[in-house]
Amino acid sequence: MAAAETPSTPTTPDALPGLGRALVSAGKIGQKAAEDLYKKAVSSQSSFIAELTSSGAVSASDLAHHMSLAFAAPLLDLDAIDPMRLPKDLLDSKICQAYRVVVLSKRGNRLIVATADPSDKDAIEKIKFSTQMGVDWVIAEYDKLSRLVENRNKVAGAISDDTLGAEFEFGEIEEATPVESSEPATTEVDDAPIVRFLQKMLLDAFNMRASDLHFEPYEHQYRIRFRIDGELREITSPPIAIKEKLASRIKVISRLDISEKRLPQDGRMKLRVGPDRVIDFRVSTLPTLFGEKIVIRILDPSSAQLGIDALGYEAIEKERLLHAVGRPYGMVLVTGPTGSGKTVSLYTCLNILNKPGVNIATAEDPSEINLPGVNQVNVNEKAGLTFATALRAFLRQDPDIIMVGEIRDLETADISIKAAQTGHLVLSTLHTNDAPSTLTRMRNMGIPAFNIASSVILITAQRLARKLCPSCKLPADIPHEALVESGFEEREIDGSWTPYRAVGCSACNNGYKGRIGIYQVMPISEEIQRIILADGSELEIATQAKREGVRSLRQAGLHKVKMGTTSLEEVLAVTNE
């Protein structure tokens, strides 16, 4: 890694910097070797410490320990801290880059700063002048420090002048409500600090791999949280005075009515972050006691291109799903709670089926992922375009495959089933706990049993579980009784596999990094059809599915534990047994 140029260096080669003199005095390096390294640093316009560590004369670890003792400063292992929790904007990133320093915290009128060279007087004077605060040094290893500085600089680079100056591009929402704004509201949304703050929040969320942003007003507090790997984390708490301005800005770029604060609204927006990268966002507003809560969901258009293997389907589950979506007609249902990845699963299937000779139509509320070659319709209940209306129109458009965002009522379910019975492949979602309970839910909606049995060909239930970080996960010592109690059979606990636990490092979020799907893929066999026609219970269907080799969600999760993909605690948290 190329080191940054030190802003000022002495002109005389023999005048060793403080770090060199300290090492020579301690006998860590010879005078001649130190002078040679210093001459090389001057000629290459790099820092002495960079040349010292890269030459191998002193390792970064030995140097840090020695500096800690010599200058009586605490020693910190940077791998033990979460870089996302470090304070921002306390020190100019250019100074951090030039002197290889990172601000750890602020205490009163003093900054706690990590450095590898506490003898660098230029650095301390520059920091004091820039911040008008005192400096307390904490020693860190140079290689880890450089890596952290570079990574933070990359993230900051995403929020460069070019990016911050980029304009939002509106989503193509033809049914947008006309904005009846007053003059004060126009002034509010043109407030430049609010614009910059919102753009920074959106980019930070994207860089931190967040799936949602929550803007939450309370009586005495305004809280912003990101959902990262399925876990909500508080990011910042800006002044409560900005809540109205921020809500107005979000509404304007989402093409929502900024004068309507009594009813929930839904919209979408885009943000261009480069010449060929556009981030899509879905926006939802909700009136609360102390203002409007706004949730922004980040939609990555590339997620539909991941493929089934990347989503976490096992070989047998993948085979069942591909066989079902490859059939010419019938209904395939994907079930699970909000945020369980149902849309991504459906679009992955649509991407596989999306061929030039196939006519695909989708009805969603709203359309989340843009897929070229697919005719996507946004449901607009205010205008009278409901799921049922869209489905009726689809059937007059000679479709081969129909995707319905969600089956919410009897009318939508009825048309979907009729379409599945008349030569169309219908894909849709339902909110249920698992695959067997989906059939019971459909009966409760009022759909006759014979229609369910003749149209539904496969049901997939899914959950998202956090993946263990491969860099820091460690074997977990779990008692035999606990394994059995969680759902493992005695024959499975044979010592051929090892459960792992979350630890936590600088590269992950409390020991987890990313998420993976847990799936229950249940084909509707002839025997299950008979149970449905006989008005059988959810338990009977589940028992028969188990006989046919269908894993429950818990069993599918336990399989991921055996593979070392996730932890037992995470599986127990997202599945029932």
C-alpha cells in the first residue's frame, strides 16, 4: 500500500525524525540503517514509518508495542473495533490520509486519535490547528491503521463532490399525485444542508449494505436507524428541528404530496452514484404522534441476477423449484414475513424464465425490481387499478407467465387460480408462517378446496438468516442436550461436523456478514392433494410433506448450521419448531 506524502520533511537527510531517533536509542535499528531508510523516504516522497515497516527492519506489531512503552501511550488493536461506529467529520479526511491517523472518540475538548508515530509533531500541530482541540494519542499498528484509513477514504470517496452534486432521478411513476405546495414548503425542500444530509444518509446506507433506512420522530428525539444484515442499528440522532424539512425533501424527490401529512403514502426514487450505477429506493410514509415516520427500502436491481445458488437453495430445493417454474401452467406461491426476500426469489425465477419467446406480466404494489423484457404494472388503488383489475387486463394480453405481487383477498386469489387453471403459470406471494399453513390460509380466504388442489403446484416458505463472518467465526461448544432440543436427531450428532459461533471483527457486524435464505420447498403431490380435498388440517399436510422428504424451516436452518454457514442461535431466532 502506497503511503501518503508527509506534508513537511526536514531537508537534511541525516536529521532523523523522532521515530527514527527513538528506535536507534532503543537499539531496535542501527544508525546507518535508519539514515538509509530516511534518505529513501525523502527521495521517494513517502513517510519514514512507511519505509521502515515495508523494509522489514521492524515489524508493525513490534513497532507499535515499542512506541506504546516509549511514549507511555495505550496500545489498541484496530481489529477489535467496529469502523462503522467511529465518529465522522471530527477531522478532515485529507489530514487522516496524509498523517495516517484515525479519530477514535471525543472527550470534552480533546480528541482521542490513533497513530503509529506519536513523535510526529507536524501531525499533532495540524490536528490542533484544524480542530481547535487537544490531542491524546493511542498507538496502533501501522499496517492496520493504513488499511483502516484507506477503507474510510473509499467510503468517503462515494460521498465526493461529484456524488453530492448529483441530482436525484425520479422513478417513472405516472400516477404521481400533483404537488400542491405552499411557498414555505418550497423553501424548506430547497434547503442545501438538508439535501446534503439526506444524500449522505442514503449513500452511507448503501455502502454499509443496509436494506432499509428508518427516519423516526419522537417527542424529544429524532432517530435514524439502518437495518444491516437484518438487525436495526441506530446511526445518528440529528436535531429534531429538521424532521419537517427532511420529510418534505424525501416526499418531493419521491413524487409524493408534501401537503398530505394525515395519510400514509408510498413512492419511489432513484439516486445516480456513478456513470453506470443507479440505486433504487422505495419510500413509505406513516403519520405518527410526533410527525411522519419514513422508511426507505434500498432495492438493488442486480439482486435478480444473482441466481438461485447465491440465494442459498440446496440442490434438492433448487431442483424442485426449477421443475415447478418450468411447467407450462399452475400456481407457485412464495410465503414468508415482510423482508424475507420473497420478491428477490420471485424475480430470480422470472429472470430464468425471461426469454424472447415468452410474454411475462407482473402486477405489484409497487414494482420493486426493474427487469427488462417483463411488462411490469404498478397497482394504484386510488385510481381503481387493483390487483384484480390488473389480472383481468393481463388475461386479455395473451400472457404466458403472470406474477402477482401479493394475494390479499378472495377476488385476487380467484382470478389468479382461474388463470393457473387455464394454461398460465402464475407466481405470487402470501404472508404465512410456513408452507403447510399457506393452504389453510387460502381455504380461510374462501377459496374452494378443489380449486386449491387443482391449481397450486408448489409452495416455498422462506426466512433470511444472518451468515457467519468467515474471517472470525470460531467453533462453538454446544452441549449434546441443546443440540437435540433444537431439533437435531441423535444420528446427526456424530462428530462429523462442527457448529460455529459469532465472534466479531472489523470486517463484519457482530460476527455476521450478509444473509442467506432458509427454505421449505413443498411440491403439491397427489397425496397432499387428497388431504386438501378431504379438508385435512395443516398438521396432516405437514406430516405428509415430511414423509415426502420436505424439510421444515427449522430443519433447513439446522442444515445450514451443519454446513457452518450460520449459527444455531440465529436459526433458533428465525424459525419455530
